[in-house]
Amino acid sequence: MSARRRDGRPGGPPDGSAAGPPGGPADGPLVYVAGSSVEDVHGTDVQLVDALAALTDVVWVDPPHRWRPGRPYGVMPGRLTDSPGVRRVAISVPPAATRPVVRSVATRSYARSLRRALAGTGTRSGTVVLASWQPVLPLVPPGFRRVLYATDDLVAAGPLWGMDTGYLTRAREANLAAADAVVTVSEPLADLLTRDSVRPTVLPNGCSPATFDARAEPAPGIELPHPVAGIIGQMNERTDLRCLRAVLEHGMSLLVVGPRHYTDRAQAAELSSILDHPRARWVDAVPREELPAYLAHMDVGLSAYADTAFNRSASPLKTLDYLAAGIPAVVTSVARIETTTPGAVLVADDPAHLARLAREAAGAPRDAAALRAEAARHSWTARAGQFLGVFTGRDRASAGC
């Protein structure tokens, strides 16, 4: 795509302060300003960075940590650590950093501490990739490329997070105006972030096929009659619970693996009711390396996303994980992914229709090798090379670097 540069266009932090000069295509590490913590979610951020680290030097920057009395303010000693190919930076900010007034101070403090941390390691040029809602790109110093990596519609997420959508909109526009390149995970998100006829590059989420061992033994303690429909990942308002209930009503068992985080009490109660069914089981969060043992119980995987503004811009990770484990997926339209393998991903929006497709897919002959090969086409290794190619002009993976 054409570079999106500042070139004097209106922009800057949403509090109205001036933006600095543009960053250029300088050599140096990739500085990944994450939107999620390594410890909290093993999602897009972590999986992409793992793959990027095989191709280039990476500095991982944690989301802001809330400062507490007795702890250092700014860059936290002992948190800048070396792991294979990745250096990690943690930064503390004032409490209540998402509230009006405080958030502007917190953002500037965060950016200032980041500059100080990078300078302390001799990093004075490179590429800053922002995968967070914070209006950080306008504050990036000269010598760095600025890349906005949008994995979700963060403005639509405002009500889910309890944050002001007006502020999130201003932050988004400030980052767009400051970005040299914009990458999104879906076409709807690219539509949303297109400005001045410059369309972002679309790179859907990927998967790590090697994580899912074809010979995984089923996890103990899960005694469910087959066929079993399963769903992995965080359970929250994004899931259409009518689909889960319909699966049970069509005689299938249901295995849910992942934490439950609901702000809507009615939906939380509905999920509890579904999981009380004698043919349903729930397992709380498990380490990613243990997922294959639970997927081994499943005959079909579900990505039953509700039709919401937030979900329409998503690129579900779980669908590819099902394929990598050698099981077909049944999804709603907003969770659709492009595949070339017949029967790999089936789509339905009506709960009863989705349940029928799940039952049929579970009972159909399965070519697990073909499903795994389909997942391998979407590997994070391939995505990482394509990601770097957006702003270097060269696909590092395909070039064999």
C-alpha cells in the first residue's frame, strides 16, 4: 500500500497538542507496543511477535502498568528482560490512566518513558508498531517508522471496556494521521480505517500449526458422549449463546474451554444455565500448550460470534486453531474466514441451522491432514513475513530471511 505519512495533514494527540515530524524508514528493531499483556491473553500480539522474532529484532512493550506506592514510576527496573529474540519493556503510569484529564498525562508519560527505555539500550531508530488504543504514534520520536496495527474496532469496544467512545475515536484518528502504514486483520476494519482513499493492508490473523499435535491424548476427566461440539477462548458477550443452546438441543455434547468474563449479568446467567446441562462441560483457562488435549475430545469446533459492530471487524483465532487440530469449524458470518478446503469451515447465522451443520460436520468423514494443511497456509510464520513486507517492501519469509 502507499505510505500514509503526516505531510502536514491535521493530526496529533486527541488532546490537541502538536505532533512531531514524521519518522522515516530507518534500520533498527521492531518496537511492538502491545494492546494485551503476555500473561493475560495468548492472542494476536504474542503469536505474531513470536513469529516476528525469528525474522528481526523485537522490543515488546507491555500495556501500561498501574503505578502503586513503593514502586518505581516510569520504566520498571528488572522488567527489561531478554528472551529469545525479544527484549521486554514495562512502564508504569498514574492510577486511573483511562479517565479524563489523567489519560492525557498518562499517555505522554508512557511515551516519554518508552523513549528513555529505548535510548538506554542504544535503540534510536527502527519501526514502532502500535497495537493499542493509546494515541502514542504522534509522540514517537524522529528516526522511527510508525505503523498502526488494528486487530479490533477499538471504538466499538468502548462500551465493553467502559471507556469513552469519543476519546477512543480521537485517539484512533490521531494514530491514523501519524501512521506511515496501517495494517488491519479484516476487510471491514480496513473499510473503517480508510482515509483519503488510502486503504490499509489486510492481513488476517494466523495460527501456529506446530502447537497442535495430531497424536494428542484426550485430557482426562472429560466424559461426554459423542458427537462433541467445542468452543475455545474467552467467553464473553461476543458469543451468541443461542447457538450453544441449539447445539445441545440437537443432541450434541458441548465442551467449553476458556475463562468467563461477562459484564452483562443476564448473559452470564444464561451461560451458566447452558453449562448446567448434563451434556455440557466447562474448563477454565488452560495453558495454550494443553489445548490439543481438549481439542482431541471435539468432533467439530464452533466460532459462534454474535453479529455486532465489534465482531464484524474481527479475525477469529479459534477457527484456525480448530483446523490446525484437524477438526472442521462451524461459524457465524462475522467469523467467516477464506479457505480452499471443502468442508473445512461451514457458515450459518440461524442457531438451529448452525447446530444442524455442526451435527453433520461431526458425523461426516474427516480428512484431518487436509484440514491441517489448510491451517498451515495461514501460519504466523507466513503472516510475519507479510507483515514486515508492508513497510519494507519485501516479504521477509518468502525471501528466506
